[in-house]
Amino acid sequence: MIKVFIAGVLTLLVGLFSAPTWAVLTIEITQGQDTGIPIAVVPFRFQGQQRPNEDIRNIVSADLYRSGRFLSLPPGDFLNRPSGPDQIRFKDWRLIKAEALVIGRVSQLGNDRYEVNFYLYNVFKEKLLAGYRWTVGSSQLRQVAHQVSDYIYEALTGTPGAFDTRIAYVTVEKDSSNTRQYQLMVADSDGHNAQQILRTNFPILSPAWAPDGKRLAYVSFASRTSGAMIWVQNVETGERRKLLQEKGTASAPAWSPDGRRLALRLSRDGNHDIYIFDVAASRLTRLTKHPGIDTEPAWSPNGRHLVFTSDRSGRPHIFRISAAGGPAQRLTKEGRENAGASYDPNGKHLVMVTNQGNGDQIGVFYTGNNELKLLTDGPLDDSPTYSPNGAMIMYATQRGNQGVLAAVSADGRIKQILRLHQGEVREPAWSSRKQ
């Protein structure tokens, strides 16, 4: 479970490029649920000459369906299709057992500008729950649709949505000379709008979003003789810099909640320990000192503690330590091995990779009672990452001989597969909400 890095011959392409077709993720729901809030999402009425390519109704319905919290009613059941508040007959929606109603319209303003109006109603109370208006370019309509989904999700569940967020991931594809090519990609949470951040023939590992959603830290190599190094890259401009000039290999970067520090694993004098790097001051502070391997740090949401993986007890397990230093406390005792832990947004649970003797699976550790609950079947599950609202967990796994991403709801009821048309995908990281 503790990763080793091997370098090869270097080619490198840095920047922001649209993804080739094969590098775009497609989502397949593999396990859903029969219950949920019945919601009617009416097609948004278009007013104008040139209809945009993005269909807001379809995007919103797909978002809500993927969440597993809603039952989106088929448009064929609708008795009418209002686009404004004065056109709603609530009894028609009660007849088809809709509990919530979404209506809206898209108006063309000219010069590639559109106005989007959206309304969400409680059907039984005949009450407006949310209503918003945007004026955007055509390229922003998909983002607006995700924002509509976020408003709906929060209004009806009480939890903020996570549709208007991004994911980072690594793809692996062999070129014409049979050399592995690695790409660091960024996409919307539903896999659309995929863009290439970095292309190299060295492995790319452990991408981690800064809280501002503008920077990614990740592990890669600078030359065939260099060890693994941590880089920080602006996802919009492509500008990147090496984080450390230290000797030894560095890996497993993790941003602090305030975005000012990075926790990381650094090997010095043959010892693998956790350090904290102050990004603005370029100051490195050692946090652990132990002859075992300490790696994979992750911050608590309040920034006061970190958890990390260590084999100091004989096998990899999860330990917790104060961000100010001091003794480390072992958290996990169940299972043969536990690794790669990170906190949920509320700081009450830890998602991790656990091996109970049947391969690597994703589990959630409840810090209040030290209970470990399995969410996946394994046997090759890895790199779990929480959505910013804690409702979903994305991770890497295998289907057949292909590396894919998968997602599971925090209660284990909803499961999805995200795969490429060809090649493999791994190392997912979910951003915070867009700032």
C-alpha cells in the first residue's frame, strides 16, 4: 500500500489543452436506489434565434440522478410545461406525484450572451424555494446548469451541492512507440470539459487541489535520474514550480485548509517522515521522526491535526498527530492494513483504503466509536477522495484489465463507474467548491 517511484526517460508538455476524445470520462450508474424525492425538471424554454448547444434541463436531471437523492420524473408525464411562475398549475404536478418542480427559461441577448432564469417550487405547499437569474456567455451555460443543481440539492436536502466542482485525475495511454504517456487532467465533476494540464512519460501521482481551486500540487519527475518531486501548478495559466530544493524524494502533498501550507512525505538520510512546508515563506518543518515509513498526510478540516499512514506498528495503519507536533496516536486497529486516509468535510469520519484479507477496499472510519464500515468490494480500490459536501467518495479501481474511477455515496447505496474510451484513469482528486 506504500507507493514506490521509478523514473524513466522524460518528455514533458505543460499547459492547458482540450482533451482528446479518449481522455473524456463517461459515467455509468452501477447501483442506484428506488426511493428519492420525486422532482419534475421542465425543459427550459428558449427565446431567441440561435439555440445554444447546452441543454440545461438535461444537465440538471443528470446531476440529480447521479446524486441518488432524487427521482427525476419523465417529461412525457408532464401535463404542461410552464416557464414562468404565472403559468404553474400546482394540481397538475400533484397528479403525477411530483414533490418539487423546476422551471426556467433561457433568453438570447445577442453577442453570445444569454439570460437564464430558474425557479424551484415545493409542489404541495405551492411555495417558491429558490429563484435565480444569470447573464452569461454560451461557454458558461453548463456551469450555470451545475449551479442550478447545487441550489436544488441544498434547498431540498439541507446539504450544499457539489455539482459545480472539478475533479483532477491521471490518464495513462501508450503512444505509437508503445511508451506510456501520462496526462494530468481537470474536468467538471460529471467528466465534461476535460482539459490537459500536463503530459509526460513519467508517472504523475497524488494530485491535490488547493482550497482556492486554482492550483494543483502533484508528484512527478524532472529527469531520468531525479527522484520523485512535488510540483505546484496553476490550472488556468499552466505555470508551475518545484516545491522543494531538498535532497531526497518528496511525495504525498496535502494542502492545509487555509491553503498556506503543504504537508508532505520527505525522505532524508533514508528516513521517511512527514514535514510541513510553508508555501509563502518557503520554510520546511519536520513533524514526525520515526524509523518506520510515515507517508500520506491529510489535514483535519480545522487545521489542528493531521492523519497519516505509518508502518511503525509493523503494518500500515492510520495515525493522528497535532499540527504543532508531539506524539502520534494510532487510530485504526481493525484490519490487516489501512492507508491513504482523509477527513470528511465535517471532520467526523475518515475515508481510507483498508485490507481485511480480501484485497484493498474503500472504508469509512467513524472517529467517535472507532468503527470501520466497508463501502466497496475491492480487491484493487485506491486513492479515495471526498466530494466537498461529503456526500460522495471517488476512488480508483480496476474493471477487467482497465483502470477506472468509481464513486460511491457515503452510505454505500449509490455506485458509479467513470471510465475512458481507451487507456486507464487513476489518482482522482475532488476540488473544493468554486470560489
